[in-house]
Amino acid sequence: MAADQDPQQASHCAADLAAQFGLELRGDGTRVVRGVAPLSSASEGDLAFLANSKYTSQLATTGASVVVVRDSDAAAFNGTALIAKDPYAAFAKISALFEAVPAFEAGIHPTAVIDASASVDPGAMIGPLVVVGARAVVGVGARIEAHCFIGEDCVVGANSTLMPRVTLVTRVRIGERVRIHSGAVLGAAGFGLAMENGSWLNVPQLGGVVVGNDCEIGANTTIDRGAMGDTVLGDDVRLDNQIQIGHNVRIGDHTAMAGCAAVAGSATIGRYCLIGGGAGVLGHLSVCDKVTITAMSLVTHSIREPGEYSSGTPLMDNGEWRKSAARFKSLDRIARQLNRIDRDE
């Protein structure tokens, strides 16, 4: 198999970037861009962006050759600008031009172990020491990196990528153009237990995991298979590193979750939701579309209206926090006293 390519050394002039990405050009269209950098550290040949107006002062001092900005901020930059409604999104598209993409060469590495009943498309790449189990299917253009395990009855869709040491345990169906990062485990047994005579019984987890198209799953994230039905991720779901998704959870299209969040079994998360880092959703709850849960919040009841939700207490000096914590138990008594005063008035 071919070795990885060196980082791209391509350069692009500002006028070409404006035309390619549908941006308005202001200034010298011949300015050459060879890479990307933050406003604060950019130098000649770099492209930078401004998405947050509180950093507008950096436009006067940046060394960037070209800056992507909103129209309302453009006047603060005395140089070549690309005008975008969403500078961050435009920057993301442009920066992809400078990403070093590993070489792709279809074929099966001689150290891979492929079950006789598995189907691997000739246009797929199977890396060193990969294991593909019985009845598994790997689609055209799929890239399976070293030490991955694809278990029985799993499907990896066209042009999807499994980074090194990804594990698909069993009955996992991955859509097209999905990227799963190292250490992720999909399809492990869900946490199903029943108590009998003082001891736990494991409830068989007979379902699978279904991942839609264009999803990304971060390193060391775990998605349990369903107990009877499937655990389901819709299209364009983005999961950060070290996230736990319990059995039979359903996550709607275009939802994104930050690191260390957790969703307990049988919960349903809607479309276009944003779940902050370390947040938790209890089992069997429903969260409607377009809900934002801020970091470290705990969702203890279903959410039926779009909006932003938070829980917990803000960070404060430890001594002040201890005083507040001691008063928590008195809140109900104080509330009853205030109600009596209101009635008396």
C-alpha cells in the first residue's frame, strides 16, 4: 500500500478562493495563500478568519495575507478580505485545501484476516492486521486502517473511514462517508440487567447499531447495541471523543455532542441539538429538535420546547459554594415562609 502523502504545498490566490467558495473579494486578488493560521499568529502567506467581533482589534495587527470576515467587520482590516456571511464555515472549507490527506490504494493487506463469508469490495482498502468477521460487508472506497475489528453481520458503507483500532462488535451498520476515530467501540452489549433473588441477570442485547450517512464519531466513544431494536444515529450526527451512548438511544440528524457527554438507554435526542461537554441525559427521556444543553448539565426530564437549557451551579469560591450548599436544604422552608407572607399581605 502507498505511504501517506506529504502535507500539501499548494498555494491559491485570493481571487481564486473567492470564486471557488462564492465569497466577495475586497482588495488585491493576486495575494497568495499557502496555509492557514489564527489572526494572532498569522504571517505572510497565511489566511485567517474573524468570527467573533470581540477580537476585531486583532485585524489591525495580524500579519495574515488574507482574512475571511463578515461585511460588518471588513472596514477594520487594511488588506485583502474575503467577505462571508459565516466566516467560520467559509474558513473550514478553505482550510480543507491545505489538509494532508493520506494516500488511498485499494486492496487487502496480506496480514488482514477476512472471513470466507465476508464481502469486501475491490475498491476498498483493508489495512494491516484488520479482522473482518462472518457475513460482514465493506463497501467501495471504504478505508479500514490497521488493527480494526469488524465483527459478524457488520456493514461499512461506501467511502467511510475507520481509523486504527476501531471495533465494530456485531450487527453494526455504518452509512456512507462516515469517519470513526481510533479506539471507538460500536455494538458492544448494552447495560441491560434484571435482579432476581439478590443477584443480577444479564439481559441479552439482541439488537444492533445503525449509523447514518456523513457522521463522525470521536476517539474512544462507545455506542452500545440495542436490547431488541437498534441504537440509531441519523445523518450528519457528530460525536466528540469519549462519549457514551446507551442501548436503544436515538439521535436525530445534524445533532452534535461534545466530549464526555453521556446518554442513557432508550433516550431520544432530536434533530439539530447541541449537547455540551460532560452533559448527561437520563434514560427513556425525549429531547425535541433544536435544543442546546450547556456543558455539565443533567437532563432529568423530557424537553418538549426548543431552546437553551442548563443545570447545576456556577463556579464560585469554594467557601462561598459551601455556604450555598448548606442553605440548599433550607430553600423549601424559606419558600413556604415567603408564600405565607404573601398570603398575609
